[in-house]
Amino acid sequence: MPDGSKSKKAHRISLVARTVVAVIALLWVFRGQDWRQLGKILAELNVGYFALSLGVFAAGQVLIGLRWWLLLRAQSVVVSLGTVVRLHFLGLFYNNLMPSSIGGDLLRAWYVAKHTDKKLEAALSVVVDRVIGFLGMVLIALVCYWLFIRGQHSVVSSSDEGGLVASLGKYKWILFWLLMGLGAFLCALALHRSGRAILRKAWSYVCSHGKTVAARLKDAVVTYCRRPLTSLAALALTIFLQSMLIVTFWLLGRNLGIDAGAKYYFVFFPTTWVVGALPISIGGIGIHEGGIKLLFTRFTGAGVEEVVALALCQRFVWLLASLPGAVIHLVGAHLPKDFFIDYKEPMN
């Protein structure tokens, strides 16, 4: 089978697998749902709170584009701020609205490399940008958990011991079996002749290109370390934007009838964002919603319908804020000015 066909087949399998995960997660989220009550809660939602969340999130994406631009400048990659913001919205559109095997980060790395001769440095900036975003979420969740809700027991069952971390630890067997399944898959691949050929080809590719990439990556890390203020500014901007968004979701939750303090939002939302960013579902569909439902109903005693309404509002905010990326794609605003496709008239 040609390499291109194998790649397409792998992408299709990945898409199907992530779709299955999303469907299963959504079925769990909506299991036993009182649809009339959910509709009533959404109908009584104050549109102003929803618009505030949408506005803060959309404005935040522009500033995240600024964060990425700063990281590019640290590598001496000259791309205009407007171009970087447009590419960020394009990636957001593909992450949230396009059910494909092409992730938004991969698309950002691909197109930003079209705008500069420093292609690898530009692509690596996407990785650094993503790492800083993850680090901001993890720091918010860990610090707020440690300061405000560490040791708090579940309100659903008085028999629970040890607080949030111990309760989540009950799901460690899921992770264990996932790892076992991955190990079994790799073993089966190694035992099959075509599988061994794939592994050898992958190893050969890593050996031939790994040294070059590692050297360039080392240079990139050294560059960012030499400019700590840029990295710290990017991290501070990340924490500020994420905190502002969490506050708007807290206000939205209060309007929906969720009687829970902001401290829970500062732990639960970043946690679900980190887990939902893993490539196990399409755009984190079902994973974000399921995490919010599990954490809020279990540890705050909030009603299921109110929590599901909050999760749906978050999803709607993401979808609406991603729409500019579709316009950018349609008009070609993400492409360099000198970008063109060769076309030859067919011969009569």
C-alpha cells in the first residue's frame, strides 16, 4: 500500500475513533437529562452574561495572537501581528468547528511557515505557544486547588474520603487500561510483518531527521531562555486572560442558578480544558462537558440541568468566537501576498 494511502487510512481511523469517544461522552453527559428543565434554564438565561463571556473570549483570542507574535519575535521571525492573529483564528476554527484529522495547531504551524524563511523556528513557536497556554491552565488549577479546596470532600456521598484528588484517583484504572491497550497495540504492531516495516520506517525517519530537529529545538529553547521576560510576559498574559474568562463563566453560572463559589470555577474549568485538549475526541466534544458535569455535580451539589446548561454555553461561546476563522479561510487572508498556485490550461 502506498505511503499516502496508509497515511489517509490512519487519519480516517483516528477520526472515527475520536468521533466514537465524543459520541460516548455526550451520551453520558445527556443521560437522564430533564430536557424541559434544561430548555427552561437556557430560555431564562440573561443574554448579557452570555455576551460578556463571548466578548471576553473573543478579545482574549486577539491577545493570545499577540502572545504568539511575541514568541515569534523572540526567534527573530518577522511576521506581522495582523497575520499572526488571523492564523490564530484559523487554527481556532479548525479546532472547534472542523471535524477533521488536521488540528488547528498543525494548520497554524503549516501556514506561519509560509510567511518566513525561518520555517522550523516559526513552527516551533506554535509548540511553545501551546506549552505556555497549558502551563497557565495547570498553574491556575493547582494554585487555586491548593489554596481554596484542598481536602474538601464530595457533597454527593458522605462516605468519600480524601477530597478531590482522592476521588479523582478512583478513575486511575481507566488510565491503566488505556495504557495497557496502547501497549498491546504496539506489541501487535511489532509482531505483524507490515507493522514492523512501519516501525522501522518511523525509526529511520526519527534517526535521520531527529538530530537536525533536536539541534534547532535546542537553539529555540536557548533563545527563549535568553529572553526570560518574553516568556514570563507571555505566561502572565495567559493567566490574566484565562482568569478573566473564568470569572465571566462564574457570573454566567450564577445566572443559570449554580450556587458555587468562584474558587470551584478556577479549579474545574482549567482542569477540563487541559483534559479536553488531549487528542481523544473531536475538539474535546463531550470531554469538556462531561468533566464540568462530573466535577460540579459531585463537589458543589449543583443541579445536573444547570451544570449541563453552563457546559453548553461554554461550547456555544467557543463555536461563535471561532467563526471569524471561517471567513479568514474563505477569503484567503491567512496566505502570504505572494502565494499562488500554478495552473496550466488544459491542452485541446
